[in-house]
Amino acid sequence: LVNEEDRKLCDERSWTERLRDSGVAGMANFDTVKCLHAHYAHHLAIQDGSLFADAGAGAPGGAFNHVGAWVHEALAKAEEEEGDAAAAEAAERPAPGAKAEAEAGDAKAD
């Protein structure tokens, strides 16, 4: 994934080992989770059909970010629950203009 010019730059700046041996967002301790937003971005970037779909294909477990997938599921669930709550709230409110129509009907009855 790295062209020769970038590889040379990494070597000159002593970045090669850090880039090769670290995880998402520079994570060095693989027993912890760091930066959920970075894991989610990584998860989205390696989806089939994306520019980076083959990134990490040779790594153990392939190119799948479990933490990013969990974040995706949690966001989808929260969005669904928020949508359900908004729909229930909207169903309880009178339709727009219903109050004005009722008042107009009351005025005609007088």
C-alpha cells in the first residue's frame, strides 16, 4: 500500500516500525481500545468495494475491525430507537393546523 517514495520518507523519519507495528490510530497496546471514532472510520474504510477493502487482508483475522463493527451496530441501534421515539412523539401531537381548524369551526358555530 506504500509506494517507494513514501517508504523512503518513513525510513528517513524512523516511522517504519511504528507504522508497521501499531494499530488503528497508532494503538500500541492491543489489550485496550483507543479512539472509537478511529475504529469506526477504519471499519468503514475497509468495507467491500471501498478504496481500502484489501487493507490488512494478510493480517490475522483478515481486514475486519470488530470494535468498529460494534460501534456501527450501536449507532444503528441508537438511530433506530431515536426514530421510534420521534415517531411516537409525533403521533401524540395534533396535526399541524388542527388547532386553527378547530377554532375556525368554533367561530362558525357562534
